[in-house]
Amino acid sequence: MTTGAWLCLFAPLLGAVLILLGGTRIPRVVAGWISTTSVFVAFAGALWSFFALRAASGHIGRISSAWTWVQAGNFKVGLSVLVDPLSTMMMLIVAGVGGLIVLYSIGYMDGDDEERRYFAYISFFVFSMLLLVEGGNLLLLLVGWGLVGLSSYLLIGFWHDRPSAVAAAKKAFVMNAIGDATMALAFFVLIAHSHSLEFGASFATAGQLSPTAVNLVALGLLGGAAAKSAQIPLHTWLPDAMEGPTPVSALIHAATMVTAGVYLIARTHPIFEQARTVELVAAGMGTLTLVVAGLIALVQTDIKRVIAYSTMSQIGYMFLGAGVGAYANGMFHLMTHAFFKALLFMTAGVVIHALAGEQDIRKMRGIGALMPWTRWAFLAGALALVGVPPFSGFFSKDSIIAAALHDHWYGVVMAIAALFGAFLTGLYTFRLYFIVFPGEPSAFVREHHHAHHGKEGPLTMLVPVGILAVLAVIGGWIQLSPFWHPLTTWLEPAARTLGVAVPTNTQEAIASVAAVLLGLAGIGVAYGLYGTDRLVVPKLPAVQRALEHKLYFDEAYDALFYRPAAAFATWVRRDFEEPVILATGPDLGEGTLELGEGVRRLQTGLLRTYVLFLGTGVAIVGVVFMAVR
Amino acid sequence: MLGPGVAWYLGVAAFLFGTGALGVIVRRNPIIVLLSLEIMLNGGNLALIAVARHAGNGAGQIFALAVMAVAASEVCVGLGLVVAINRKRLDLDIDKLSELRG
Amino acid sequence: MTTSSITSLLIWLPIGAAIALWILPLSRYAIGSLAVLVSLVEVGFWIEQAARFDFARHGLQFSQRTPWIKDLHVSYHVGEYGFSLWLVGLTVVAMAACIGYGFWVGRDRPRVYFGLMLMLTGSTVGVFVSQDMLLFYAFFEAMLIPLYILIGVWGGAGRMGATIKLLIYTMTGSLVMLAAIIVYGLKVGTFDLVDAPPSASRWLFLGFMLAFAIKATLFPFHGWLPDAYREAPPEVTAVLSGVIAKVGTYGMLRIALTKFPDPSGYYRTVVLTLGAAALVYGSLLAFRAVDFRGVVAYSSMAQSGLITIGLFSGTNIGFDGAVLQMVAHGLISCSLFLIAGTVERRSTTGEFARLGGMARGRPALATLLMTVGVISLAVPGSAAFAGEFLILAGAYQRAWWWAAIGATGIVLAAMYMLRLISAVLHQARGPAVPDAALDLRAGELALVVPLVAALLVLSAWPAGISHHSFAGDAPVQAVQGQFR
């Protein structure tokens, strides 16, 4: 089974290297197909390990090591992959959805003059993401963690002529570097106690640490998870990351990388369970994010930013699920979210592609009439997102809310917030839908909607959209708690759901009914405000302005961290480095010269002066000798 | 032990040395300065020999011989310089020969 | 203890070749080719040596010892330990690339230039392998002379000031070290580094540390760094930061920590603080630097600080990480400065305000700069990451705050390196970048690609160095046991 995992891991890397070495010698379209093939080969590898693992008795997991990656003293970390239920599930999602999105990219990126670079990057991303989920120890997980951050940086800044894209890429990288650093600190604690970063040994160590230490470890991991998954307060990079090409947003900033935080919590849950408070902080963080992001999404006018905030909000649900201990529910939502959010981004991409790169929803009105298939696909994604049965989001989201409901009073509070979030989801999703798709096509749309690709886009774009649309509808059917839960059972050996997060049937029913009703209410309000029969949109200028400024997080960070640090650095350079350090050398030289100037005057050229000095010297030496004796 | 005590010899030596030193300091003619230097050196030699004899070993006398050799070569160089200065038609006045001033 | 003359060959082959270059009446082209050839032969010899090196064995290998001044127990004693083997490898590889760069750009007065570069190679190797303090000192000084001349003659507009500054700083350091060597050698009765017993003298420790801190550009002894790095020809800067700065950290490991166990314990916090200061201070200044070389120069300072933290953490993983990081950062800064040189050749400037947009149409330059840049900011998975991770994990075992400061350094590194990358490669084309500026040529690729390839190999297998630097991979024991 590990052969499949190795194949899965290295096929995309091989693809990236081939494209890099091929350079301009291979045609652009070939680069696209190399990349797509490599990711589908990875998917085949993932399937291989999945079935092998299913066939194996007990499917607990197996680690296979290629070589010792780092060794120092008695600390040793191998380059190893882990095949267990959790990692195979992630491998399937990453390689599967990834393959579809790379295929979609062939159509989307067609005509860009740096296509080869794009495909090399995206293959490299898939490799990094697979390394993250397959890594057989915490250090390799961190390596994958960092490399996905790197490929995310490369892809956000893909159009590097645009200053905004470059700035967004840098911001994403630095935010994630903060997360990497806190994770590294957490690992240092573990190394100091157990000299190991193997999963088993680390989890065992966590049980023996002092409460403070284990809380710090969990906080460090949570820092990494929050940065990667764009949870408040480390979320500001995600909306800006929409500067990248749309397939990148679909793959990295919706389906796979940003959900890595949830995977991390599920993977290291034994540590989090030792630090239950921190785990609940994760849940609270998720709750806060899902509400705030939902609110901000209400006022955004860029189609990709609306979906980006929706992603943040949905990851908030996953954090809530994983935080209360319902890891399988979190992972389930991760999977369905990968389907429907990738679908939403890709349909948005089809629209953007058709409108020559326009992303402002106010100009897109009525595009649905010209692109009916896209419209239906988007609608499927939107309904799945809102969680309307029988679309996939219903099954996964409601189980999270139900799990939260079971967990003490704070669980109830978080569940209520999550229900409010469900209302917001319906509202912002269908605000988007009603503004963009229905109605008569606007003049702008007619002018730009070019028909040279056939009706809606090239086949390489439409096929993946179609497949994902189907998955967005049926993807949730694999689990309907409390009646039918193969996924939870599958994940049980790797991440057993905490007892406090198993809801009663009544709670399941309450959560489902309430969430669906609130979601539908949101849709209804959206229809009322933005549908064809227009009501007056209520005006709350202060609130709206605050939301449009994303609650001033960027401004606050700028004023609190960036500008003071930059000012301090400038001050150090201007008032310390230059006058003190750099001037010391020349000052010493000049001091020596001046001293010489002074001594020069003693050299009169007159013999008698010299004799006088000589005599004085002898006299002093004589006196000293007398005195010392 | 014949002759006066060592103190007398040392007294003479000190007198010679002092005379020489005075000459070196106050005189401006380089020839006189060289002469005074010789007197200083001989004062020193006298002291060396006297103490050597007093102590009863030859080390001081050998040292005095070395000093004489040095003095001889020094006079050679010194007089050579005087001749060179004279050839350049410069004043034989060491206060005016202050080229080495810093 | 194996006796072998291959170590001496590594020292004297380039020096002999330098003398031959000065004597033989060769053409311009022949001089350059011969120098490149000799530097490649050096690399070959080193590979041969590395292949035969026994990493499990304790004590000196490939050693050679001939009495020199018998009364004082001074001898010509050379040999290698695991970590010196890697540093010698770094030296010969980096020097080969830099000599190749000099050949590629066609430095004028080639006879002198290539002779000096070869002399520099030989004497730097000598520093890393000498096992006698006076010999160490001799090579230490012999290494500086070519540097002074190379900067003073082939440098930029402000080269004289830079040279004088470098001279004042390094001479101060080495004279104090000479005094320390003499006192120490006379006190213990031998100048042999292997035989000399450890000393408890704090003054001697400080004497050695001053020289090494200046060489390694620890805060606040780095005053010579910005000018020298900026004014020297790029390939000489590459050597300065990639190799010469490592002499300082090597000296800390080989002499200061090994021979002065008590004083290094006593001053541990002070040195760690200086290292942390260099790390943070260098990173901050790198973030505000206005030109390519300024960023890399101050980042080298930060890295030296980090390596010092690793060494003085006094833990197994700290030592291993420090050695790994010395080699990794040597390769990184060498390639970065060579790339800086190629950029400056195309645009005549390294100032960010006048650069930009070089990625478009220049894929090789963009790929290489991006690769080295992200390795240098220690993206997880890279050799530099492995080194920094080990160093900080070791520092954490000393006290948590060293690791926390180091982690801040990692974030700052991301900030300044990304700033450099985008200022050179991205956004609109800078005013100093001509439209016709070419991508890297085959000759330039032949210089930088091997360095980057070495970095990638190290990234795939950092254990190659971290596990093969100290016999039995027990550095703390090895240091306490004086590497015997």
C-alpha cells in the first residue's frame, strides 16, 4: 500500500521537474498535459493505497521510510510516508480534486505566455500538499506545510507584473511564515522532551508533559493551523490571495491547502486532547471566523472575494467541528467543501474567462442567460454551500452543528452562532447568485461575452465543472448521521470522535431542521433584496463601511506591527548602524591620525631636545628602579 | 690593592661623563659634539674598567674594549658626515641641521 | 590516525599554481583556463577525499605532521575532522565557482587576479585543516592578504575605504588572536591544537573570540561588512560571505569552544546574546537595505548570528545544525552574490529603486534567483531549513527564548528575502533594466547551477552533513573530548 503512496507523492514532483527541465523545448499545451497526467497518476496511487488499506485488516496505518532525512545526535527524522485512513482520505481529495482543477487550468490558462511556469508550479503544489498529508512524522508535515505556503506564494504572485498580486503573495507567505514559526516552536518543545517527532512518540510525550507545556505545544500547532486556514486573527491574507489565477483559488485557496489546518487538528488530536482548552479555543476561533467572514462576504463586490470569505467561513465550521472533538465531521465537511467550493470557484472562473477577466459582480448581471450550464452548475454549488438537502453541504455542515450542540453551554453558544452563520451563508451566496445570473444580460456582458470558445468555454474547463457539480450534489450521501456513517467508521482508527461530541438523535434533528430553515431564510431574504422584485436594500452606512474595510484588520495590523517594525528598522539603520557602527572604523583611523599629528610636534630635529628626552627617560627609569627596589 | 680606591675612579669618570654631556647639549659645532661624545664614552669606559678591577674579573674590561670599537666606528661615521656636510657647503651648526623635524 | 598528503596537496596545489601563473609567460586566456582547471582539480581531489573519509572514526584523518620549530613544539600539522571536511568542500566548490566567474567576466590584469584567487583558495583550505595554532595563524593572515588586494584593486568606486576598514578590523582581530595564541602556546608548552590541553583562561578565550567574532561579523563587530560586501567585486564578496565568514564560526568550534570549555560556559549567555543580536539586527537592516548586495550582506550577518547560537547552545543538535548551516549558507550566499553580479552586469546597479521586472523573458535568471532566495529564507524542506530547525531546537534546549528569537528571525527572513525577490524580478521593469538585458548565458549557468544543485542535494539529504560532521554523531562528547 505504501508503493501507491510513494507513487502518489512523487508523480506530481516528477511532472514539475519535467516541465522545468523541458523549458521552452516543449509546447505549452504539452506542459499542461504533463501536469494533468502527473496529478491523475497521483490519484491512481491514492486509490491504490486506499484499496490496499481497506483490504488490510484493521487498517490502522503503515509508515514507510525512504531514507533518513535529518539526523543529529539522537534526533532522527526519516523521509517517510504514512498510510492511514486519514491520510488516504486526504490523498484522494487532494489528488482527485487537484486533477480536475489542473485539467480545468488547461482551458483557463490557454494563451497566457507563461503557461509552462504555471503548470510547473501547480504540479509542485500538488506534490507539497501530498507531502503535507502523507508525511510520516511531524517534521515532514511541517515541510509539506511550508512548501504549500511556498507554492501558494508562487501561484498568487503568478502574474508578477501586477503590484497587487506581488503584494498579496508576499503577505500570504509572511502570514504563513508566522504560523510555520509557531509550529516549529511547538516541535522544539516535543524534541526537548522526547528527541523525536514521530507521531506515536510525540503523542505519547504529550501525555507526560506539564499542562503548561502541552498547552504551549497545542497553541503552537493552532497558530500554524490558523495561519494556513485563514482563521481570525491570521486571516487577512486569504482575500488578497484572490489575485492569483482562478484555478489556483479553487485548488489552493478553497479545496486543499487552506483546509490543512483542519487536517492538522485531526492528525495531532492526541495533543489537542491533552490541551482541551486550546482545542476549544480552536472551536471558538472557528465560530468567530464563520460569523465575521459571513458578514464581510455580504458587502464584497468582487466575485472571487465573496467566495473567498465564504471559504473562510466554511473553514470556520470545520474548525468548530474539529475543535469540539468531532474530527470525522470536520473532515467530512472538508471533503464536501472541497467539491462545492472548487465548483463555485471554477464556475466563477468560467464567467470571468468569458468576460475577459472582469471580476466585479455589478457588471455581470444577466450572464446566466448566455451561459445556462454554468448557471446550473453554480446553483448546485450554491445550494450545497447553503446546505439545502439533498445537496452535499447539508450532510456535513449539520453534523458539525449537532456535534457542537452536545458540548456544554459553550457548545450551545457556538452552535447558535453557527446557525446564524448558516443564515448568513444563504444570504451572501444567493446575493451573489441573484446579482450575477438571472435577468436580462447587461450591455457590458453582451459586449464582452465572446463566443469563440463555443458556447461557454473549452471542454477542458466544462468537463471538470460537470464532474464537480455531480460530486457537489451527491458527495454528501456517503454519510447521514446518525443513521449511516461509514466515513466516521473509516476514520475511527486515526481520529476517534470524542465522546462529548457525539450528539443525541434529538440534537441531530434540531440542528438539521434549524440549519436548513435558516439557510432557506437567508436565500429568501437574498431573493427579496437582490432578486427580480427589488425591495429597497436597507442602508446602514457605518456598518457597511466597516464591513467593506473587512473590519479594519489590515489597517490595524499595518499600524500595530508592520509600520512600527519598519520604522524601527529604519531608525536602527539611520541612527545606529550608520553613525555608530559604520562610523567606528573611520573614526578609529582618524583618531590615530590625529594622535600622530600631536606626537609629530615632539620631533623637533634639534639634537638637544632629543638629549633632553633621553636624559629625562634615564632619570625616570632610574627613579623607578630605585623606588621599586 | 695599590692606588686610590674605586670611588676616585668613579668620580673622575662621572666628571668626564658630565663634561661630555654638557658639551653635547650646549655646543653647536658637530665636531665639538662628536668630541664631547668621545669624552662621555671614555668616562663610561673608565667606570667600567675601575669597577672591573674592583670586582676582580675581566668582564668590564672586555666590555670597555667593545665600547672602544663602537666609539671608533662611530667617529668614522660622524666625521664622514661632517665632511659630507662641509662638501655641500652647509653651516657646521647642528641647530640649523634640523631636517628631521616632524 | 591516517597519514596522507592529500590534505597538503589541497593547500599547496593552488598556491603552487598561483606562483606558476606569476612566473610562466602565458596568454590571458591560458591564465584564466589554467586557474579554472586547477580549481576544478581541487574539487576533484576533495571528492576523492570525501569518498575515502571514514565518518565513524574518531580523531584526525588525512593528517600529516612535520616538526617546524622544535623547541616550541610548533609543527606543520594538517588534517581533517568531519566538519572540517565539509568546510573544505565548501571552500573548493565556492572558489571554483568564483574563479569561474572571474574568468567569465574577464577581469583585467588576469595574471595577478587569478594568482590571488588561487592563493586565497589554498590559504583558506589551510585555515580549515591546520592543527597547529601558529600554522593556523599563518594561513589566517595569508588568507587576508589576497582579499585586501582583490578588493582594493578590482573593487567598486569606494574600494579604498572598504579595504582600509576591512584591514583595520581584521588586523585588530588577528593581532589580538596572535597574542592569545602565543600566550596560550607558551603556557601549555605546545602549539599543537590536538595535543594542547584545555585552558581556563577567560582572557585567552576573549582574545580568540574577538578575532572570530570580527570574521564572522557578529554584532557589533560587523562595521567592515557593508562596505566590503558592497565594494568588492561580486565573486570576491561571494567568497567573503560564503567562505571567509565561516572561518570565524569554524574557529569558535575548533578553538574557542574546544580549548576553553570553562570560559565558553562562563560567557555562553553573552555570546548567545551577541548571536541573537546579530540575527535580529541583521534581519532588520536587511529589510531596510536599498540594494541587492545590502540585503544579502546583512542576511549573512544574521545567519552568522544563528550559527553562533547553534554552536554556543552546546547541544548535540545545535552543533550538527550549525555545521550544516555553515555549509548551506555558504553555498546560498555564494550563489546569491554571483547572481547579484550577473544582475549588476545587466543593469549596472543593484539598487532596488532602479531594478524590477527582470523575470519576464528571463526564465533562467528568475528560476535560479527564486530557488536560491526561497532556500535562503529557509522554506521548510530546504537545507537551510534543516540547519535552522536543528540550531533552534538545540537553542531551545538551552533556554526557550533563544528559540523564540530565532523564530522571529525566520519570519523576518521571509520578509526581507521576498522583498529582494520581488524588487529584482517582479512588477514593472525598472529604469536601469534595459529591454535587451539577456537571460543568464550558458557560462553563467555553468557557474550557478552546480551551486544550486548542491543545495538541492543537501535539501534532499541534510543528514549527509548533519549526521556526518562529528565522529559517532555525538558532538558534545567530541568537543569535550577535544576531538581526540
